[in-house]
Amino acid sequence: MITAFLLDFLTTIPQSICGTAVVLYIFYILLGEKPAWKNIVLYTAVSLVLSFPLYILLTLFILLSGFSYLMFNLMNIILHSLLILIVKWHEEHKKIIWYSELAYFIMTLPNMCVGGIINEVLSDFGITSSYTDIKGLIICSILQAVVCGGEICLVFALDRKYSLHSIAEYIRPGFQSWGKIFLFFIIMLLVTSAGELIVRLEITTNTSTSLFMLIFCLVGLAGIHQTRIKMLQEKAHQTQAEMLEQQEMYIQELEGIQNSMRSFRHDYKNMMSSLYLQSREGNMEEVEKSIHGLIDEFDENIDRKMNLTVQMANIRISEVKSLLYQKITELQKKGIDFQMEVMYPVEETCMKPLDLSRALGILLDNAIEAVEQVQGDISLVISAQTDGVHIILDNTTDQDVDISKIYEDGYSTKGSGRGTGLLSLRKIMEKYPEASLMTEIKSGRFIQKISILNS
């Protein structure tokens, strides 16, 4: 009996390997990270080891309940959720659990559609996946691998067209509580086990169940399509609002320059009259001082504002331009000296505009906090080169910063409960192999460089 049990367990290994690999792949896609196949293989091997004790529990539950597929889904959901939670322990637990459940749900539906039909066809030819039929087991394992490969291709295509991560993030606010996550778990368990429940109630056959699940999948695809359309519409409205905000800020900047020019023109006339009198008296030293003061006033009140406006014109990414306008306004209100140079038009990068804005926002927020108390200054250089876009942000610092620890969770020179910004920045950078981040302290300046190479 023990031998039969072990052999029966071995027959589930191909299905477990394929299923776990697909779930992990979908999870990475939903999380917005590039699937790391090395990690997927490693985690699949770990899940295979953990699956044996769970298989023993599964057998006991099946004997007690009589629902094999329901118990199988229950154990698999628990296994995958625990595995992914351990791997992503430092992430938000609710988010990871919900994504793992959603990944299993997405994996199971197409599998059920095709699997039921394949099993019906194979059974007509007398082929089973039992350990007593080695040839049948091999055929079923190959078909299972083909189905899972098809699922990965399908998910890849859907992600390219609809951005599954964006859709998942869009609907995730509705699943922020443990109660709603558990409710989703119950609904998902019932839906993925619907085939067995329907057959047990003798409502329909395996083939009809597969067709039912196919219709369910098509409804799901239609839902994804409609959600994406709604997201694009909201993004269009948001972009329009951002453009209006940018235009308002731009107009305010121009009005500020105009007011400065009007004030400067009045001062200029008075200064010329004073210079004329001083020159007639032969007081050339005072004339020189007055001219220097005039130039400095022009640089401070007009030239710098005009330069920022010109530099902003080279930023062609709407999200980044909107962020910079907000930060420049904040810097001016706080009286922080800020210089910016944008070398050549910056039109696009391999980094998503939202992620680029988040990364730049984190750097600017940290720089503003660092210089507020020490009356320092901030300098930003954005350079679009043939190999990609390079960003250099540096600010005054008077604190001892341990560069080796600044990206650790909770590390901060500003006290406890802080230090999450640079950790978030590191996670953003890890999503893009073409992007790199370098930090250094030199001559009392805290310097951070982001390089985003062309893919």
C-alpha cells in the first residue's frame, strides 16, 4: 500500500512542476517584475520538496471528504501562497498573498479548459496518467508541459497587450483587507473546483465542464479588455489634468519672470542714473561695485528663472515634467538654491514613466530633507546621450552617511521609522536590468547617479 501511495505521488510530480513554474511566472508578471527563471526553477524545486507532506494531508482529506480536486486546489493554493510569502517576506503580506492567489487562479482556468478536453480524448484511447500505465504517464506529462508552455505564452502576450501588472494594481485597492482576500480565496476555490462539483452533482460531463470553463475564461478576457479601456480613459483624463497643471505652472513662471523684469527695469533706470553721477565724479570703484551688483541681481532674479524654464522645455516625458514643476515650486517656497541642466531633449527611456518619476521623486525628496536644515543647495543634471539617459543629483551634506547601509530597510540618518525611500528606489531599479544606481560622497556633496541604458 505504501509503495502504491509513493508511486501515485510520483505521478503528480510533472503536473506539480509545470503548475508551480507557471504560477511563479504569472506572479512575477503581476508584481511588475521581470520573471527570473533561475529563481523560478529554484522555488519550484523547493515546492516539490514541501509538496510531499502536503500530499499526505491531501490524501487524508480526500478520504474524509471525497472531493479530490477541491482538496487538491486547496493544498496547492496554500503551498504556493506560503512559498511566495517566504520568498517575498519583506513585501506587504496582504499584497503578496492576494497576488499569489490571483496567479494560481489565472493558471488554473486555462488548464481546466484544455485539461478536461484532453483527458476526455485520452480516456477514449484508454490512456491514463496512472503509474500502472508508463506510456500513458509519459504522454500525459508531455501534454501537461505543452499546456503550461502555452499558458506562459498566453500570459506573455496578454501582458504585452494589456499590462497585467497595471490591471492588477488598478483592482488591488478593492482587496486591501484580510476579509476580502479570504472571500476571494473562497470564490476562487469554488470556481477552480467547479468541474468536480458539477460532475459530482451529475449535471454535465467533463467535456461540457471544460466548455463551461472556456466561457468563463472568455468572460475573464473580456473583463481584462474592458478594465484596460477604463484605465486608459482615466489615464487620458489624468494626463490632460497634468498638462493643464503644467501649463498653469508654466504661466505662473512666465508671470514671475515678467514681474522680475518689470522690477529690474525700474531698478535699472535708477542704477543707470546713479552710475552716471558716479562716473562724472570719477568714482570708478563704486561704479564697478554697482555694475557687479546689477549683474548679480539679474542672475538671481531673472536669469536663473529663465534658465529653469528653458531647461524644462527639454523634458518631453509628461510625468517627469509634472514632477519637476512640483518640486521646483516646493524648492522656491522653501528658499532652497536649486540648479538644473537638461542636456538635449529627453523623450523616452526603457524605464516606465511612472517608475522614472517615482525614482526621481525619491531622490529629490531626500535631497530637500538633507539641505533644509543646513542651508545647502541641490544640483540636478539630466543628460540624454546615444547610449541612454543619465541623471546626476547632488546636494550639500554635513552628516556621516554609511553608503553600504543606505538601501537597507529602515536605515536613515533622520531617526527611527524613516529610511524607506531609498529601499523603494532600489526595488524600482531592480526591475530594469538596463538601469544602474551609483552613490558616493565627495567634498561634502552627496551624489547619486542613475544610468538608464537603451535596451
